[in-house]
Amino acid sequence: MSSRTSLTGRISRDLELTRPLLDRLPEAALTWRPHPRSFTLAGLGTHIARLPHWGAQLLAEDRHDLAAGGPSRPPLASRAEIVALFDRHVAEWHAALAAVDDARLDAPWTLLDDARVVETLSHTDALDRYLLHHLIHHRGQLTVYLRLLDVPLPALYGPTADLRP
């Protein structure tokens, strides 16, 4: 199996695992946060919904400068908006992936911070770190948020306590 097939299959699977969590965001708790320095529930959901767009951008660019981040955008106001954004960005991710060849995936990509090189790695390795692992990290946070709000969790890597009485 090629590294393209392996990585993109893992990303696709993790995007599929993420969707049912976003579907469970309780509307009444979107402004809730577990700690003053934490995202609100809507903020975390919105951030997760934007991650596939980040993957598509990563494929299109050879570098990204963290200092050029631009203005922060407010969280979306409803579960429906968050899920719709996620679905739109997942479609964008799949289209971007279909448009690149293996040479592009092997080509170098550089992360900068105010023009200082943080690291240079292949697009494939950057996708692994900055899309897949980033998604897994924030999806884990979201499961904790939902558990604290007493929202039943769907199976991700096997049954949850909510699925087994």
C-alpha cells in the first residue's frame, strides 16, 4: 500500500469518525466552556469543522507562516452551521487531494513562524501531523466536553460506555 493510500485512508476514516460527534453538539450548551482558557463548545466545534480546509490549503501551498494568521473568526452560532461547514470542508479536502499527484505529496512543505523556519517536511508528513493528528487531538477534547455535558458518545474505536449498559 502506498503512503498516499495509507495516509489518505486514515484521514478519511478519522473525518468519518468526527462527524457523529459534531452531530451531537447540544445547542443549549454552545457557549459553555470547561475552563476560562478553553474553547467554548461552539468554538471547538467550529475549529474542528475548519480543519479539513487546513488540509486542502496545505496541499495547495509549499509553506505556511503562522504569523500571517489573519483575524480570528468567531465560532459559528449553531450545530447545523458547524456540521454544514465541516461537510463543505471535507468535500473540499477530497477534491484537493484528488487534484494532486504523488510528486506533490512528496514535495517539501515548510512551517514558518514570522519567517523563521519551524520545520520542513513532505506534504504527506505535514498532513499526518497538521491535519490528522490535529484532528485527533481536538476530537479527543470534544469527547471530554460532551462527556462533561452528559451527552452520550458514539463509538469511535470501539464501543463506548454509552453503548454498553
